[in-house]
Amino acid sequence: MKQNNILIILVGVLIIGVVIISVLLHIRKNKDLLRLWIEYDVAKLTGDKAKALELGRAFYKRKKGNLTIYDEQNLANDLSAIK
């Protein structure tokens, strides 16, 4: 009976550890996305089209795992608005 209780406790601790690691990875991903989005906006505001395109592509790739034609169209629209 003691071994079962110890095993149950260990499994519980393991599950909690996995949940904590998952949450931390999710926070880190969102932090990276926010950083990319801010840098993208700054590049647009400063008129640096090349850097804005690079950062915009990096943002969408990081967010979705790949870049779609719709993402490219959004980027093209944003860049055409830069003076």
C-alpha cells in the first residue's frame, strides 16, 4: 500500500512538472512574438521597409509555423503604406 501511495505522489509531481514546463514554454513563445511584433512596428514607423519585411516574416513564421500568401499580402499592404 505504501508503494502505491509513493507511486501516486511521484506521478502527481511529474504531471505538475510537465504542466509547469508547458506553461513556461508558452509564455516564452508569446514573449518572443511580442518582441517581434514591437520590432516590426518600430521598423514600419522609422520607414525601414527591408527590416520591416524581415521582422514581419519572422513574426508570422513564429506565430503560425509557416508563412502563407495571406501573410505576405498583409506585409505587402503594410509596407506599401510606409512613406
